[in-house]
Amino acid sequence: MTVRPTVPMVIAGTTVTATEPRRRSAALPMLVRVALTIVLKITGARRLGLACFFGTTLDWQTRGFRLALLLLLYLALLLLLMLLLLHLLLALLILLLMLLLLHLLRALLILLLMLLLLHLLLALLILLLMLLLLQLLLALLILLLALLLLHLLLTLLILLLALLLLLLLVLLLLHLLLLMLLLLLLLVLLLLLLLMLLLLLTTLRMATWVLVIITLPIIRVLCQHLNTGTQTQQTNTCDTPDARFHASLTVVQMPINKTA
């Protein structure tokens, strides 16, 4: 390997001489050589004579070096932009995922609160209905016992007053009415039991409609019986001796008023 004595180089406006080998590094790529030259230029290694070791013969004023430098800068900028875009895309994706998770968590929390409130309301409604039904059952049982005792007393009274025909008929009518009331109460108890079953099986609205449909004919029959009973009582009160006496008095007083 032969060494040339001096090779003038211009570095940062000053002329520097350094020895360089004649062997050229043709095996190195252009970009690697440009990078080595940039490193040597920045660190000032040419002044120390280290450029001879790398064998770089490029100069800052050559066109190939400038093109290679521009290409290297372009590739570096392109890589930087690609990395920046990738970073922005990843950041946007993370933000979108976080927003989606926040919305999902908010919706799940709202749904959970609504379900808890609905559960509490249903529990309170069931408790209120159970208490109401228990109170109704207790009241109906007490009324049923009272009516049974009254029925027993009326039967004893009918046996004691069997000699009197009119009172016997009245007591028999009362007895029949009480039997009807007992039957109606039994029917009401059965309807309440059916209502409880319907409340357990279906909703309250359907059960109330069924109860109304069942009880309407019974109420209609009771109204008809009550109307017939009041009509018979009115006819009986008009046929009493006191009513006839008052009617005769009004007939006698009419001509006296006219003469006066």
C-alpha cells in the first residue's frame, strides 16, 4: 500500500492536509460512506487523520455526496414521519378504546342501577300485596266466624219461635239471606284464592280483569234480589191498618176543606 504525501482538504473554511491511502472502499455502500463522512465531519476526525483509516475520499462539494446526503435526509424524514404517524394512530386508537370503555362502563353502571331499583320496587310491591292479602283474609275470616255465629243464633231463634208463622217466615227469609251471604263470602274467599294464584302466575292487571268478569254476574244477581226485596217491603207497608186509616181520614177531610 502506497501513501500519497499530502492531500489538501477544506474543512470549515480552513485548508487541512492529511495522508490518505490509495485503496478505495468500493465495497461500502453509498449511504454508509455518507454517514461515516457526516460523523467524521461533526466530530472533527479528519483533522486528527482518522479519515485515512476509513478510506473515505468523498468531499462536501461533490454532487454525488450531496445527492446521497439529500437521499439520506429524505429517508430519515420519511422514517420519522412514518413513526410519528404510527404514534399518532396508536394514540388515537388508545383514546378511542378508552372512550368506548368509558361509555360501556357508564351504560353498564346505569343498567345495573336500574335493575337494582327495579328489584327493590318489585320486592316492595310483593311485600305490600302480601300484607294486603293477609289483612283481607283475616278480616274475611273474622266476618265469616261472626256470620256463622249469627247463623247459629238465628237458627235457635227460628226453633224457639216456630209457633208464630209470620215471624217464622221472616226468620226463614233472614236465614236464606244469611245463607246467601255465607255462600257469597265463600265465593269471595275462593275468588281471593284464585286471585292470589293469578297474582303468582300472571300480572295484577289480568287478575283484576278476571275478578271483575267473574264478580259482575254475582253483583247483578244481588242487585236484582235487593230490588225485589224492597218492592215486597213497600207493598207490605201500604197494606197495613194504619195506612188504611190515614187514607180514610184524608178522604173524609176533603169535603170539609172545600166547604170551608
